[in-house]
Amino acid sequence: MSLASIDVAADLAALAAMDRAGLAERWASAFGCPAPRSCQSTLLRCALGWHVQMQALRQSVGPRQVDRTAKGLKRAAAAGP
């Protein structure tokens, strides 16, 4: 297990334990804007979890590889089934 995955596991566990106010505070820190008022805790938690995982991925493989992978996924989604 890499150091990044240990951090991810701890961050995801912390998110799971947070109430909506804590999630909103974490959202503002992560995204630089207030959390949408209409979003429930579940959506905030999922989006923040995704953010944590993407940061860990960027650290482990580098931002260029992440960008390349994202572009490939967009092309595949646009092509359809």
C-alpha cells in the first residue's frame, strides 16, 4: 500500500464521519467556493471523495497522465456504445 492510498483511506473515512456543516467547510477549502445550498450530504461527500482520489492519482502518476486519461474517457463517452 502506498503512502497516497493511506492518505486517501484516512481522508475518505474522515468524510464519512462529517456532518453537512463539516462537508460544506471542506468543500469551500477544496473548491474555493461555498457548497451549493441545495446539495445533500451524500452528494457533497461523493464529490469530495472524488476530489481526494483525483489528488492522490495526480500525485502518483502526474497531472499529464491524469489529463490524458480524462481526455480518452471523454472521447470514449462521446463515441457512445
